Amino acid sequence: MLIRLRSRDGLERIQLEDGASVTGLMLAIQQQLGVPLEQQRISRDPALLTAKDGAGISLLNDYREAPLQSLGVSHGDLLFLLYDMERQVAPAYKPGPLDSNRPFGSKVTMADIIAKQRRVERQDKAAVEGVSFDRAAANAFQQYCNSALAFSIKRGGICYGTVGEDNIVRVEFVFEPPQQGSQDELLLERGTPQEAQADFLAGVLGLQKADFLAGVLGLQKADFLAGVLGLQKADFLAGVLGLQKADFLAGVLGLQKADFLAGVLGLQKADFLAGVLGLQKADFLAGVLGLQKADFLAGVLGLQKADFLAGVLGLQKVGWVFCQANKERDWIVSSGELQAMAAMQDEMGPKSVTVLVTWDANDHGGNVHFEAFQCSEQAVQLYKDGWFVPESEPSGISKMRNPKEPNVEQAVIVASKDADSVDNDWFLCACAILDHMGPLLSSFPVENRLIPQSASSLREHLRKHSSLPYSGRLADLHLLLWLAGQPNLDQADMLAIVEAVRDKGELMEGYKVIIDSIAGV
């Protein structure tokens, strides 16, 4: 049994065998507390501790052979112990992980409280008004998940698009990176050269030339190249060279002023000046800037394309989409999926979204169901700070642990109650799901699927859309991404092709010949 002992030094506890006598108690005090037998005076009367010598107090020492129970002492009772020696007694109360060791009267800030426990709250509204998915892109994704995979495993992709002034995310294109999927897990291979190429192509398609070059080259050089690529030539050269417009170039080139201006205005912009100097367009621009051709293209196109194009206007990463396997579950997203959502939102920004594609079985077979979500800003922060415990089995509950105070068993406060886990629904913010007809095609085979991309795919695609202008036939980012990997076309060529697609302009005849030859037309 357990007996509590109060002395002038504090409160202590000792363990005894059931039925122990007073002598057994005294021996236990000597062994467990280090108080010699001859100094012990034990009583049930608290006055023992205030008396000078204990005189007149009934002591248990007088009944050494008597069982404690016969003297009315049972498990958990409090006895009083007096001795003359000096001792240090540890406090009976041990501070828990949520308690503070600060001295009395010190201040406790809100940061100190948050460091121990985190209050988890619902976020009332998502950061965006809704998500509008391009119909063709959505159909291409769900059709593969349904027809080819039968929703037996997970499949995912990166969404590219824009965020409009109405705060609606518009998804125009889905890039499907190399990946491994099962019923419960989905691993996307990120940061590949193919993804960087997708960043580049998407960025150019949604970007004005002057803005694009301003982001790379800085204000002075951007003004110059904006003049070459889109402004009046005379104004451009006057600003760059600080000379009279047509007079200067007419004198340099040995032409009459009228002939010179007629020639400039009748030719393509940078192509004209490059042609006069006998250079390729990229060589000409690189020469003006004092760079080698490779260095110029690296600067314009960006060796780190994802980093460069992240901050520009145009088609950019706006979230991701994934399908869940056709498996019984009683939650919307598992803890692992929620953490993947938080990671994507942390990478792509607070207005990035997650689109969830599921199979909804019914009496008539079933339907494909699209839903859009964001996770709360708090969920993203908790993920970054390492509060989520990795799940061993998929579950709709996320176990939480304070990484700075791992001994705290109930590290979060949910609905005003201490808890060690959170229902994933607390972290989800539903978004309205819409659709639209975007400017891009989506009929070319998608990358990294069981169905390969090939020259015959290109030939079939060109024939299918033969009624469109040539640049319109190429307005499919899956096709452009495949073309970018062909040895016949370098990055400068792809820039010219994508610009023609973006501006719905006429593609140079040489590029038509190259693409037709790749297709075997």
C-alpha cells in the first residue's frame, strides 16, 4: 500500500506491503527516504510538526509490533514525520510538459502558449472564388483514369492556368509527370527537365513579349528588345543608340531614307535587322547585348525556367489534380493526401488549388465526379512546421505532434478540447467547380502514359485539325512539349513556334517543313 508522509521539509510517498506493521513502516522510511530509525517520530496528529519536541503527541512509535491497519492506517493515508536532521525533499508535484519553470510573477506571452499547444480552427472561406477547368483538359484526364485505369490506382497531374481578376482559377492544361500510383499512394516525380520545359512553354503562351523580356533582362535591355520585338523600329533605335532615327541607319546601310524605312516596315521586326547584318535572329540579339548565343538564350529562356517563370503573368502552376482509387472510404481525403495538398499549396502559392476526381458508383453504373478544394492556411503552416505525424494506414484523421515539444500528448486544441488528432475536414475549404472552353487543344496523346507519343500521333493530330491555321493546329501543350524534345528543334526554334501559337500568327515556312517532316507528311 502507499502511505503519504508530511514532514517539515515537504510531502513524500513510500510503498509498503499490505498488512505491514509500524516497524515495517519505520524500516521503509529508513530505506526509501534515508531517515535513521532513531530520529523517526511518526504520528497521525499534524500538531507533531508544530510542537517543539513532540511532547504530548501520540506517536505510532509506541506500537511498533502492531499492524498499521489495526491503528486505523490504510492505503493512501497521510501521516506526519518529525526528525532533527537536515534534508532536501523533491517537490511532490512534478511540472508537466505544458507547465512552465518560470519564476513566480514572470510574464507569459501568447507565443509561449502557442509553442506548447496549437489551437486548430476552421477557415470559413477559400482564398479563391472557384476553379474553372478547361473541358477538353478535364475530359482527357478523367477519360484516362476511367477507361485505361478503371480508377484502380491513383493518377495525378500539375495544373497550369491563370488566376483572373474575379479570383477564379482557370485551368487550361494538365501536365502529367512520371509517377507511381497505387490504391493508397501517389508519388509524382517533380523537378524534371520535362516539367521545366512545360513551365517555359506555358509561360510563353500566356505572356506578352515585353513583360517576358523585362523580367529577364532588366529595364534598359527590355526597352531595347521590346522595340525589336514589338515597337516602332525608328523609336527603338533612337532610344537605344541616342541618334536620329532613320538618318542614322540609312547612312550606315548606304540606303536612301525612304527606301530604308520602306524596307524596315515591310519586313519582320528583328528578322529584318538580323538579315541586314547577315545573322541569325538569336545571333543578332546576342551580339547587340554582347553575349554568346548560348548565354543569350540561357538568359532569355531561363536555365532555371520554373524559378524564372514563377513570377510572371501568364500560364503558371495553379495547383494539381489527382484521382482516388475506386476503394471504400469514409473520408474525403486521407492524412497523406492532405499533407500533399499542403505541400503543393506551399510551393505554388496561397491561390493554388487541388482538384479531386472520383468515381461515384450508382445503380446505372456510375459517374465521374470533380471536386475542388484548398487546405486552410493553418494546415499549410502546420505542415511546414512538421506537426503532421506520417500515417501508417490511410485515414481521415491526422495525428498531430508538436515538433518542439514532442512529449506533449495532446498537442492541439480542437473545438475547445485538448486532442492529439484532427479530422481532416477541419482543414478543407471547398471551392466552386466550373468549366469553360479554353484557347488550347487537348487531343494530342498526353506525356508519360501507357499510350506513347510518336510521329504518327503528330501526323494524326495535324490531319484531324487541318481546317485550322497551322499555328492553331499546334495549340496543344502536350504536342508542343513533345516537339521540344525532338532533335530537329532547339529552344530558340520552340520560342518562335510558341510565339506564333500564342499570337495566332503565321508560322514561318521553314518551321512548317520541319514539323511536317517529323510527322512524315
